[in-house]
Amino acid sequence: MDYSIKIGGEAGQGIQTIGDTLARVFSRSGLHVFAHQDYESRIRGGHNFVQIRFSDRQVIAAREVIDILVALDKESITLHEKELSEHGQIIYDSSMIGNPPFPPLKKGGKGGFLDIPFVNLAIEHGGSKIMANTVATGAVLGMLKIKLDVLLEIIKDTFKKKGEDVINANIKAAIAGHDYAVNQCVRCSFSMEANSGSAPLPKMLIAGVEAIGFGAVASGCKFYSAYPMTPSTGIMNYLAGKEKDYGIVVEQAEDEIAAINMALGASFAGVRAMTGTAGGGFALMVEGLSLAGMTETPIVIALGQRPAPATGLPTRTEQADLLFAIHTAHGEFPRIIFSPGTPEQAFYLTNKAFDLSEKYQIPAFILFDQHLADSEWTFDKFDLDKIKYIDYRIRSEAFKNLSEYKRHAFTDSGISPLGIPGDSKHLVVTDSDEHDEEGHIIEDAETRIKMVQKRLLKKLPLIRQEIEPPFLYGVTEPEIVIAGWGSTYGVMKEAIDLLSKEKNIAMLHFCEIYPFPLPVKFDYLTLLNNAKLTICIENNATSQFTRLMRAETGYEFKYRINKYDGRPFTLEGLMEELIRFS
């Protein structure tokens, strides 16, 4: 069993509501889910869609073939009819988008159109046309022959604050849509039988931005400042919802300059702090980034990638800010770049970013993209025992008992004691100018040399030892190796599963990117050099990761697959490219 449902329409029609509800129904029913969305940068209008893929086995990428299309406007049919599977079905409400003729379905296919009166059923059974989306959700489950138990529980939970009347009205609307589809969809032939006989347990459903926010909470983040900018805004929304429960201060700044400086101030004052933005906003943060480097102030920055330059395609996806994140800001100082490929990786890497940022007193980045940000995945659970929390700051009595304190004291490791202002008789002094051990401005060459060695040259080898090698999936001695970073993880892994039936192939996925992992813990360079064919896959035009790897290791991939239309790779699209090369 492996089905995909697409809900298409204009912004403001409730596409997200139907998609989110269906994804929750499937995940709570114990099915594996991968959901993603495509939307324009306008408040209302424009064509948008949400797509949910669900199965009784793990699914971690989008497919081009869909089995049910919920068309809330005529454009959805025009654009997506060609994507239908052989047995695919299109459901629509003729009172909303008109009557056929529509474009013919695939020649020889057994699918069809089903006119379901979403609005009339909503008015008749729910008392308001606003419940048309609830009717549509029930109808999809009816087509799949799925009982409504889980959906009804979700309705009760969603509307519990609005009272019994609203709950009952939505329940009646859902039942009406379900019953109509069961009775009228005579051509529906979807089989929901799982491979195993036992009932599966409900699964956790989480998106990339939620996982980053969850990782921040678990890591003890107490301050988050940001200016809203797609695709990072979801992190701020998530943390704002946790303010009271976990004592987090979330501040919406007037711009990104203020956002990073607020976070630096909070960090200097003694709490774990974070900010988030996208490429255009990060361009305003670069001076603050250098300030973090000079003052050795820990900070975590969530940098969401989208197609640029300038505003670009603000709601689409791309992997084009890698070199920007690594090289931006004036001067030389260490930083860490993590780029998760799944929400699970995002959760654990956010924790690692907080830990290493405070341990080495440096900036750490979570580099993600819109595709990972908005995609939802199912997991059994996250292991909270893997979360690392060490308070590297000197606090209270330990600080007071020091005979002297120098904020930037020279040490063998380059790491100075990290004190908190006001927590002791000792002053905590730093400066954006070059400074001495006590934090006071200097001009002499000797101190400058020692400070550069302390901040950069001593710390960097220690930081590099913390970086994990790429993840190898597939055979251990492959003839073909595909490699990628960040959000390409899922589509590459599913492609390996399909191609490994006929080819000797493996995948290398990099998520801990800078400092670049050396082939010490795992000699991935030998694996690449021994392969007959190597291909790097990136959502950008200039192969930024390929260039980085060549600069850091001297290795250059034989072939490259680049996609830069603002859309993520699909499984079929990547398979077609890989077959062409191999």
C-alpha cells in the first residue's frame, strides 16, 4: 500500500486544513506519512497544493503520481490530472468550480471524476458552508474505506474550546462526506490492507521547523528573537507556543539586525539564545555574526534557504546559501554548519548546535530549506535520552570563589571561562574591538596574534573532532555512489532502495558540513575513489557542495544533478536522472 493524495486550490480555501487533518488521521492510524506543500507568496488566490503520501512502510519523499485529487478549483484539475495513477480519482464540487467537460483522464485508465456537493452537504448537515472542508476530509476517507473513528477524535480535540454544538456540526459534516463517497464512488478500488495482521501503533507527525523548535526547547533555549521571514517563521511560532510552559522569551524584533543583537545580548547575560531568518534577513545579520565571533558569544542561528537573489521565490525551496553561511561576515573566526535532512536529524542537530556553540563560544548554524521546513514526516518517537545538556558557564559560588577573572583568558584550548555579568564580584568585560584577556581594547601586534590563535587556530582542530562523517546507506563497496546534503536525504534514500535491486549502489548524506568532516572516523574518500561512478545531487545551479568538497578534500564528483526551479526533487524525477547517468 502506497498512496498519494493532493489537495489543490487557491490560498484561503482551506487546503492546509484538509491536508493537515488527513495527515493526522493517517499517522494516528499507525501509517507512515510524508506530506509536503507548494504555495504562492500571496495571501489569497494563486494555485497551491498540499500532498500527502501514506503507506504501511516508511515513506520519506514525494512522488509525482497521485491517487486522489481533491480539486477546490478548476485549475487543480487542469494542472494535476496528468499526475493521476491508473485508478486515480478526482473529487470536486460542481457548485464551486462548474461542471464537466474536463480534460480526459489517462487513456486506458480506470479512474474517474466524482462530483461531491461539499458545500450543500456542509450546509445540510453542519449548518454552515464553512464546514465544506470537513465534508471533503470525510469524503476522502470514505473513498479509502477508512472508518471515521480517528477523524472524529481529531474533530473533538480541535474544536473542544468552541463547544459541543460546533463539534457535533463538524462530526455530522464529516459523516455526510464519508457516506456520500462510500455510496457514490463505485470506481474506487483502493486497498488499505497492511502487510502485518496486528494493528499498528499511532505515530508522531512532525515538520522540520517544529523539530528545530522542539530541539531548541529540549536544549534549554530561553530566548528567541526574530523578524518573521519564510521559511523560518514556524520556529518562532512553535517557541511562542511554549513560552509559558518552559519559561522562554520570544521577541519579534523590528528587523534582523535587532534580532541577532537581542539574541547576543541574552546570551551574554547568561541564557541559551537563538535567532532565525532566511537569506535576505541573514544578509542584515552578518555584522552581528562577526560581533559574536569577536566577543566569543554563543549563539544558534536557524537559516532557512529559499530561492534568491533578493526576494526571489519566497515560498519555494533551494539549497543555495551553503557557501554564504560558511564564508559570510568579515574576519576569520570559527563557526559550525549543520544541515539536517529529516526532522529527526533537525531535532538532534539543533541540540548539538546549542551544545557546541556554548562549549566553544562560537556561532552555530542550522541550515535548512523550505522543503524540509514544511514537510511532515512520521516517526515512532525521538529518544530524549540522547539530548545533551551541559552548562558550560561559570555560575554563582564557583564564579564568586575565583581569585581573578578574565573573560578572554588565554588557555591551551582557546576556550576561556564563560562568566555571567552580575553573578559575581568579578566584571565580565568584552569589546567588538580587538581586546586583551580582560576584554579591554588593544592595538599591539603581539596581543592580536595571540587572540587570533586563541579564537580560531586553537579551537578549530577541537571543533573538527566533534564533526561526524557522512551517513552511508547501501552496500559498503559500491560501484555507484550518489551524494547529497540537507533535504535531499529522503529522496536519495528511496532511490537507493529502488535501484539497489539491480545496481551496486550506495548513498552518502552529509548533514554535519562545517568544519568539513575529514575521512578519519570513516574513510569516505576511499569509498568515492574506488567507485566507478559518483554523482552529487543538489537543489542549486552551481553545485555549491561539490565545490566545497573539492576545496576541502580535493575530491571532485564525476557527475552532478542540479535542480533550481524552486521545487524539490521527486522520487520519479531523481530516478529518471540517475538511470540516465548509470
